[in-house]
Amino acid sequence: MQIEVTRGGRVESRHAIAFAVSDATGALRLSAGDVAAPVFPRSAVKVIQALPLVESGAADRFGLDDEALALACASHNGEAAHAAVAARTLARLGLEATALECGAHWPSLPEAARGLACEAAAPSALHNNCSGKHAGFLCLACGLGVDPRGYIQPEHAVQRAVKQALEAVTGVTLPEGSHGIDGCSIPTYALPLAALAQGFARLGTGEGLSAGHAAAAARLRAAVAAHPFMVGGSGRFDTTVMAALGARAFTKVGAEGVFCAILPEQGLGIALKCADGATRAAEVAMAALLQRLLPDLPAEVAALAAPVMHNWNGLEVGRMRAVF
């Protein structure tokens, strides 16, 4: 697949997309490009990374609600509501934002960043787009009864549990020391797109998963469907799609042009990678695949498959489109 960017009736740019659409058995329904080549899924696998939090019983022990579970799967804007839910999770553990080891950055939503600046406030780790996931990691550490400090390290019990969940869901053995380091400092493991797609199909059907992982996946999907704002926020692709589709689809962006999705009713999983790492192209590709695979797609989701480009004066200057 290619994503074309047009201007003045001409194609100005092209983005190459590799993708896999698989069922839970690993049978490919659609694919393009090299789907056997490992890619770093980055934040697209946060729902898998959150499985131990629920499966272990830690989420229930510390009273995490659906908003907190949705935030554990999120790459959020750092809006006030996101920071508040992350802080609430930490408070249940008797911890403060300083316990988060993801680092601090300004909210990715400009309006939220300007709001902090106008208050003469500095961003904290609560505003990091991964703060919900990291709050969940701290909850898991406390639930396991281990020292939460250093939970981002590959040898920590938390990251060992996350690695085991990735292996169980995707069926891929991840050798020790084979990881890279993600933006939020935890290990990230490269996986083939075909295996990621199969794993996401399993998350939607429960087929091929342990009973604990299947139940945890269903609970996380329900939490996200109930609170899609927590997964992204204002103007974000994932929030727009899941607010419109509810439980019919789960989508999750990852850095460097990666996207994964679950279509539970179809029993399918989707994984894609934009070769040049462009998120804008990955979003159009995912929307185009949803358009192809889901009947009766709402207009607001279908529009994401052919977004209009405007200049600073608000004039339409071009469009983006998927070419299979």
C-alpha cells in the first residue's frame, strides 16, 4: 500500500506501508510488503503491556477503575483529565509523580501545553504520554510485592511479566538482550507485523490465550470503549475512531509510523508500519483498512481515510489517500 499526498492535482509525496490483517490462527486475510520483518511496535502494544496489571489481580487490589485501565493503554495528550487520572492511580498506591520513571515532557496538545505555561507551571511525568502505562507498572509492582524502583529495567519483575505477555500473545520468543529502549525508557522488542496482527486478533477473540489473559484483554477493551478520550484525547485518531465505533474496534498508534488494531466482530487483528515513520500516513492507512474491513463505517471515521490538507489561511491545498 502507498499513501499519496496530493497538491494541485499532482502527487507530491508517497509513503510506503507494509501491513498484515490476520485471524487468531495466523491466517493472513490481507497483507502488503514484508510482514515477516521485525519492527519495533513501540506504544502500539500498550494493551498487551497492561495485561499483567489486570491478570495478576493488582488492578482490583488497588481499586483501579475503567478510566485508569484505559489510561494504562494510552498515548495521551497530557490534558488535565489525563494527568488527574494518572495521579489518582498513584494516590491509591501511596505514591507521587516522582515515582514515575518515564520522564517529563510538555503536553503534546498545544492548548494543554499553553495552559501550563500560562500558569507558570512546569510539566511533570504526569503529562508524559505514557504516564498511565507507567502508573499501571507501579501498581503491578506493588501488587507483586516487589520494590517498584527500577521498574523500567528489563530484569525487573514488572518488565519480565510484560515480556512474557508479549511472547504469549504473539507466539514469538524474545531472546534476552534483544530489546531496544523506548521513548519512555522501558524495553521495546521488535516483532513481525504478521505476528502482531495475529496477536491482536487473539486479544479480540481470546483464542490461543490463557484464560487469564483472555479475560484481561476483554476487560481492557471494554474500559477503552467506555473511555476513548483517555487513550488519546482531543483531536486524536484513536479517540475519534473508538468514540465512533465503540467496542467494534480497538486501535492504537505507536511511534515511527506503527499502528495496531482489533476488530472483535470479524475476529481480525491489524498491524502496519509506515516505512518512513510518518504517523500521518499510518493514520490514513489504518482508516483505509477499517473502511475496507468494516461495514457501515461512520462518516467521521471514513473521513480519516482521505483527509483534506489546509494551509495557514484555511485554504484547501491537497488531500491524502490510500492506494492499494
